Amino acid sequence: MKFFAVLALCIVGAIASPLTADEASLVQSSWKAVSHNEVEILAAVFAAYPDIQNKFSQFAGKDLASIKDTGAFATHATRIVSFLSEVIALSGNTSNAAAVNSLVSKLGDDHKARGVSAAQFGEFRTALVAYLQANVSWGDNVAAAWNKALDNTFAIVVPHIQNKFSQFAGKDLASIKDTGAFATHATRIVSFLSEVIALSGNDSNAAAVNSLVSKLGDDHKARGVSAAQFGEFRTALVAYLQANVSWGDNVAAAWNKALDNTFAIVVPRL
Ligand SMILES: *[C@@H]1O[C@H](CO)[C@@H](O)[C@H](O)[C@H]1NC(C)=O
Ligand SMILES: *[C@@H]1O[C@H](CO)[C@@H](O)[C@H](O)[C@H]1NC(C)=O
Ligand SMILES: *[C@@H]1O[C@H](CO)[C@@H](O)[C@H](O)[C@H]1NC(C)=O
Ligand SMILES: *[C@@H]1O[C@H](CO)[C@@H](O)[C@H](O)[C@H]1NC(C)=O
């Protein structure tokens, strides 16, 4: 089970340092200067990143000028700005840390369910900061406070978006490793590998292997797993084998060929 420990370590986010009261007050006062411009803020984000606009089914592919003054646009803009206002109001007070964590974790889960990527959260951040720079009094201290606030938010959101196991997202590995849920997932993954490995080396099983591995690719695509993440899994698996089995050149070459064959089926399906 050590291998899963290593893998899971890679997906647990960093612990952020909370905003001081002074930093929070810089973020709060600069936000107050613009937070009544909900429509303009969302329009600035969409103008800079049409791929974000396209995540909203009712706005996808439409001309920004034609949607900007609609009620639906105002509704979404208000929802997004109100969320930011809520989190910003809670910042700079350690008593609110759990409330912020829960709000921002839910934000991550909701957006993951809608197929929003961490890169798109990064785009939103870039557009928001550009908007602030253009519309508030933007000194180095304000920039640093916003940067820290956004870093803290991203430290919570990104593991929820990227972590492919929603029940483990953002959690300390030591706290999940001995749970039944962890054992269930570990057994499922290892059993799948055992099944495919048992079928290998016999041409009569080629169709069965192809079908199992194709389904693996399709299932993981549906959960937003990338080819790069399959590559990470492979790297961690091989490192685990190297450390724990008798690993000669012939063993390495056989595993490499087996994994290349598997990837040749999985990767085109992602
Ligand atoms: C910090 O938050 C707690 C709980 O929300 C609240 O009772 C307290 O008054 C806040 N402290 C400050 C300095 O705002
Ligand atoms: C915010 O900045 C943008 C870009 O400079 C500008 O077009 C817009 O008018 C500003 N908004 C307000 C409310 O001043
Ligand atoms: C190869 O697989 C077929 C079908 O699963 C099986 O009948 C046969 O015994 C296997 N051959 C070897 C050498 O294991
Ligand atoms: C597998 O290798 C890792 C890394 O060297 C080691 O920590 C772990 O104890 C090994 N597992 C077993 C069951 O020997």
C-alpha cells in the first residue's frame, strides 16, 4: 500500500499562511471600491477568456455585447461577485478559517463537476487582478495582499479540481491512508492491474485486454483524468516496483513493454 501513499502525496495541496488583519483590510477595502460593478467584472473576465464564457451554457459562443445587458448575465455576475465578497469578508480572522475552507472547497467541487480546469481558475485570477489593477488604487502592498489571498484560495481549490478522488481531495494523506474508503479504492486499482496482467502473454486474450483497458480509458476520461496523469501513475508505479521487487533489465524491459501497450490503448481514449 506504500505506493498509494506516494501517489496520494503528490495530490495533497500545500498549507497556506492566513492573511493578517492588515492584509485582509487591504483586500477588503480595494474590493469594496469595485464590488458594485458586478456586470463589468464578469464582462472583463469573459472578454479576456472566452473559454470561461463558454463554460456557461446559456452564454456559450454568443457575442459578449449581446449578453452583457441581460438579466441572466446580471444574475451570474452577482452570484460570482457575492461569493467573492462573502469569502473576502471572512478573511483575516482565524476564527473563520473553517468556514472559508468549506466555502472554497465547495466552490472547487462544484466547478470540477462542471468540467472547469485549474488552468481556467488561473485565467479567472489573471482577469480579476487585471480588472483590479485598472480600477482600484493598486500599490505594492495591495498587490501583495491580493496575491496572498488568491494563493490561499488556490491552495484549497486546485486539489479539489485536480484530485481525481473527491473524497480524498485536499486531505492529509496520513489521515486517509488507514480508512476503509482508501482500502476500497486501493483494492479496486490493484485488482484491475492484476486482472490485465493475468491475461497478458496469451494472444487469445488480446480482445479481452483491449476491452478492459479501453473501458479504463473511457471511465477516466469521464472523470477528467489526463494522459499526463496516467503518465504520473506509471512513473509512481514503476518507482514502487523498482524499490520492492527484484528489478533486472529484463524485468524493466517487460514492464516497459506492457505499459507501452496499455498506454497505446488508453491514451487515444482520453
Ligand atoms: C472573528 O470571527 C469570529 C467568528 O466569526 C467573531 O466572533 C469575531 O468577532 C471576529 N473577530 C474580529 C476581530 O472581527
Ligand atoms: C475599470 O477599468 C477598465 C479598464 O481600464 C475601464 O474600461 C472601466 O471603465 C473601469 N471601470 C470603472 C467603473 O471605472
Ligand atoms: C490462452 O487463453 C485461452 C483463452 O482464455 C485459454 O483457453 C488458453 O488455455 C490460454 N493459453 C495458455 C498457454 O495459457
Ligand atoms: C517498498 O519500497 C518502499 C521504498 O523503498 C519502502 O518504503 C517500503 O517499505 C517497501 N514496501 C515493502 C512492503 O517492503
